[in-house]
Amino acid sequence: MHCIRLAFPAFVLVTLLAAQPVAAAGSCGDGLSVADVTLNSAAASDCQGTIAGNDTLPGINALGWGDDWTFLAKNESTPPATFMGIAYTLDTSGSQSGTWTLTAHDLDAATPLGLPVELDVVVVLKASNRHAAYFFDDAVFDGSDGGAWSTAFLNHGGQVPDLSHMSFYARIDEDGGIPSAIPEASTTAMLVAGLALVGFATRRRA
């Protein structure tokens, strides 16, 4: 029995490999990009979609970004949603693209959380009969936040659909524990100045 050996020149193999489609950096399939939604000028860490129907809490928990998500706010919500002692109000502008603002009000400033606060966030754009989800890792909210959004997928008629609603879901950091309030800029500056004085004094003694 004879074995037939096929030998491909190196340039043929290179050509075949080069012909394979390569996803663009930051793309998530179905025309989506992490830049479709920004939060305080930052693009999302990841995105998924499009997904049939409305967004639901069980659906968000099943996206592969971990669970323990909590509904935070929707631009149709009245009164404002409350999460971890902070009330959030979400407003959007535009039809196929636009801007959003998320206003937060600390209901109990005596608690350790206060504002600003660091959270993981999923932002959902629902349009036509589908939605896309965008994940932001360790997003910092100071009570007056915003960004831009754009519907990147097409409806069954091949048109860009108008936004039906935007939703926010949040959770505390994956590594566990309730995140502490982020230090105020003035507090951070005082800490840096104090450390510099200690270093200077130590050098003088040496």
C-alpha cells in the first residue's frame, strides 16, 4: 500500500492563513464594537449581541461576565432606581445615536460608600426586537456621569433602528467586598504631599 504525501510550498500555506478573516480590534460580532457606548470618554471592555427580545436580569447574568448583577437604571424608569444607598437617574438623547447622562445622589453620605464609587457595569441598547450589551470593568461614578451611544446593528429591513431604551446593570467588584469610596482629589494630593515630606525628612536624617 502506497501513501501519498502532499507537500505545499511555504508561500501557499502563508496565503491560506492570510485568507482567514481576522476580527477587527474591539469588535464583538454582528457589527458591534466596544466603542458603540462610552462611559466618561472610555470605551467598553467587551460587548455581546445582538440578542433577541428585551434585556432581563437573568439574561444579563448569563452573558459570561459573571453574575450577581443588579438592575441600576433605565431611561424609562420613574422614580429613580436605588442601588447600595445611591439613587440613579438615567437620561438619553438621540434616536439612532446620541448621548446619555447618569445622575447619582447619595442617600446616606454617612455610609462608607458615598461618592465617587467604583462598580462593574453592563449597559444595554435595546432597538427594534433585539438588544446589545456592553461591559465596563471597574467604572468610577462620581454622581454626574455621561457618555455617548450608537446603535450599531440593523433591523430586519436592513435599517439602523431607533433606540427603544437604554438600561444599566451594576455589581460590586468581582474580587469581593464592597468597594470603598474613591478618595477625593484633594485628599489624594494631601496624601502625596505628606509622603513627600516624610521622604524628605528621612533623607535629611540620613
